[in-house]
Amino acid sequence: MALKKQGSPTRIKVVKNATFAVDVNALAERFLKDWPTKKITMDQIHESLKGIGIVNYSSEDMSVLVSRLQAIGFTIVR
């Protein structure tokens, strides 16, 4: 039995939800390369994360990153 085409073709909308986990140590290495003086502001942290494509993070994620940066000798200016 042959199929009959009825109507006009419509585009299928595909919604993708994807998340990526970024290692805090990898981010800390990135900050070491970008700020060798180890003095950074919270605004610079936000801008740097935004620059590498990380825009949706929680306050807990930020506190973990700030703690890691302080552990390796960064001074965080608020």
C-alpha cells in the first residue's frame, strides 16, 4: 500500500537541554593563567566565567570556586 502525502511539510522543532560540568580545578588553572598577580574582584570572576560560556551557576558553585581560588593564594576583592 502506498503512502499519500497530505498537507504541507512542517519543520520539527527540537528542544535540547544539555548541561556541562566544569571542574573547579580546571577553572582555577584558567584563572592562574589570566591573573598571575592573584588579585581579582568578584566582577572579574563573573566576567571571566561569562567569557568562557558559563552563565548559569548557583551561589554554591560560586562559593566553591572562590574557596578554591583562595586556597591557591588568590585575594578576592569584593
